[in-house]
Amino acid sequence: MTTQSKAKDYSIYFQPPSLSDAKKRGKEDITVHYDFSIPEELRELGRDKYYLIQTYGCQMNEHDTETIKGLLEGLGYRATEDRRQADIILLNTCAVRENAEDKVFGELGHLKHLKTEKPSLLLGVCGCMSQEEATVNRILKKHPFVDLIFGTHNIHRLPFLVKEAMFSKEMVIEVWSKEGDIIENLPKKREGLKAWVNIMYGCDKFCTYCIVPYTRGKERSRRPEDVIAEVRELARQGYKEVMLLGQNVNAYGKDFEDLEYRFGDLMDDIRKIDIPRVRFTTSHPRDFDDHLIEVLAQKGNLMEHIHLPVQSGSNEVLKRMSRKYTREQYLELVAKIKAAIPDVVLTSDFIVGFPGETEEQFEETVALVREVGYDFAFTFIYSPREGTPAAGMEDTVPQDVKSRRLRRLNDVLSENMKRSNEKLLGQTVEVFVEGVSKNNDRVLAGRTRTNKLVHFEGPEELVGRLVQVHITDAPTFYIKGDWVQQAVVQ
Ligand code: SF4
């Protein structure tokens, strides 16, 4: 349909995300499509043209960007880092935190000048922000020079949308709330040494502060044979590490109606593939079952690092967040994991200053951090997301109190990290070499199996390989060591 606004005409297929509709989700209409291809007549659309994509937010978004790049290259576009050379610039956005949104709007302000200088430049906004009706309205009103907006459920439509945006004078907006489908066979342009593999999409947990269930849709798992085939292919291509991705990977398989196959089964099958390292993110504690723990305890290519977001150590706050577990249940899970994998490293996510969080409740979080002994955590001050239940809760915690709590939590986490790093002194550990240090080109940077950052001196040829490093020093945020030259593992 074509609609008119004061700002600009626009073509639109937009159904705004709705909390009540989302909660009524059924399981019935998940369809897997295997028939994707770019039509012949669109394959020259980007010939002699360049694309640039700016990605915000999580690894899921980074991975979507790989698909978007694959699609654009399928249209003939080539990559550039130079904005002035680009013929299409896409902002792949994140809606999880307010400051990520502010950055995107700031960026649009800068891009306006570029568009004035080069009117043929196509500017697009995609990702989670474009699934929010308020964002789309704000772009229509304040940034009418944007050419294209598309959502997270219709990335596969990009070839058609680019064509439409190229030849239309209107803003092209296509955002679907339809969320039941999985599109296989999309092209991907993978860069870097590690490969991301989606195992599922969406989330049905509805934590009260989180926008993801609305922007990414309902939980739907890729078929095991498709995931396994992709990991096998990556192993064949020589990748040393894969990261399995999902908003809540532990819910993998719950939506299968025709087979009893869960995340533990998938990990057990992937364990047998000849690829040196497999990681996964993100876990919701509630769905982390005993079978998965049993499988992870067999190690091999499954790393002894588990990211297990807890968000708060207070039962009252957990309830208001609707996390669906208690502090005691979480600690019981941690105890089981530690009993099965004694050298496991646990990391987490925390929200500080959730509406109504008292000093005592915050102290319960600090005590939990000490008790579990996390090595690292992503810590954030709560920021309301429009459309989520928590945004309507009374927020009585002053900003300076939130900031103070955040600093205190980070101090305790740093103490944990230092203590845990010191335990490695004198040990020789396997390190996957990821690159050369930014500050010193004789120093290489890599990760242990437990995901700790290691710096050591060595030749650049080691990048992309697994080596042994003898740990000699343990500052807080990384560890240092000497390369054990005789022992390149792979
Ligand atoms: S489990 Fe994670 S992605 Fe899902 S609603 Fe909760 S915080 Fe958001």
C-alpha cells in the first residue's frame, strides 16, 4: 500500500508488534523454507556499486549482517569501508538498550549530509529497532531522507526491497510481525576466524524488561539436520571455532512437534563433529537441563565456559523481572554444573537499579556474585524499553544510586576475575589465536577454552591456530604468557 504523510510518501507493509498478540502465540505455523534464491534479473542490480553496513548490538545482529552482506553480494554489490564510496548504507540496529537507539538516531543525522551530497545513495535501517512502531514513526517524521526500513523477519526480502528503494521515490517500509518461518539457504558472507551458527530464533520468555520477544518473534528452532550440516561444512572449510546462537538456546527443540530432541541432544551430536571449539550463547537458567550438563561435562570440543545470565540475586527483583527462577534454583543449577565440570568458568549478565530495587536487594546480588565466583559479567543500569511491562513500573531508584551500585558490582567482579586469573599462573593452557594486539604488533591475542583473553609474543602466522601458552602474569582483565613453541595444536 502507498500512504502519504506530511514528511514523505511511503510504501508500507507494517504490522506493529503487539504484546497481547505475541503472548497468544501458537506453535502451529512454523514452516521451514528451503527454496530461497536471488532471481536472475536482480543479480546485476548492484554491479559496480558498493555497500557499507554498520552493526549495533548482539552477536545475533552481527550474524544477520553476514546474511545481509551475502545477499547484497548476490546482487553484485562490493564491500567498502568508505562512506563516500558507498552506494547503499544500512544500519543494522539494536533495541535492547536506549543508548544503542540514541546512537542510531545520531548516526542518521550525520548520514543526512552524505545523502544531500550524493542523492543516489540508498540509506536503510534494519534490525530490532525497525520492528518497533515508535521508531518507524520517528524516522518518518524526523529522518524522511531514509530510503528503506525492513525488519528482522524479512531479511530474505532484501533483494526485492533494494530494487524497490532504488526505483521508487517513496520510502520503502516492510516490517513483518509474521514470525513463524525459518528461511534456510540464505547466502552468508562470513568474515573472521570464528563462525556463528543460528540454532534458533526468537524468545518466548517475556522477561518484563526485554523487547526481544516482540522484535525477534516466537521461539522457533532450526531442524537438527540443518544445523549439523552447517557445522560440518564449517569444519570442512577449516573453521576452528563455532558459536551456536539463540536468544535462549536452552529452549532449543521445545517447538518440535514431531521429534523429542533438545539442546543437550544437539550438543551431543555436534560434539562428534571434527571442529576444535564449540561455544553457545545465550542460556536461560530455567531451561538448562541435566542432560545438557551431562553432555557438556564430556568436554572435547565443548568448552568449559558457560554464560548463564542471572540478572539479579534477589528473589523479589527476579519475580518483578519475570525471570521464572529463584535465587535458590539458580544456585542449585550452578552447584550441579560445578559438580559435573569442576573447572568450569561461569559468566553472567546483571541489571542494576531495576525499578524498586532496594539497597538490601542489591546487596543480595553482590553476595550472589561472590558466592558463584563469576569471572566476568556484562553489567548494565536498567533502562526502560517502551512497550515492555517494566517500562510501566515505578522507578524509584535515583540515577546516582544506580551508578554507585554499578561501580560496586563491577569492583566485586574485578576481584573475582583477578583471583581466577591468578589460579592460572604457572599453568600451560590451550589458546586460540585471534589476532595481533592493537598496541604492539609483536604481541598476539587469543582466548583460552574458558574464554579468557591471553596476550603473548609470537609470529603473526599463528593467527587462526591453536597453540599452548605458559601463563606468567595475571593482570585483572587479561593474562600474559609465553608461547610454548613446540606445541602448535592445530
Ligand atoms: S530470555 Fe533473554 S531474550 Fe528472552 S525475554 Fe528474557 S532477557 Fe529477553
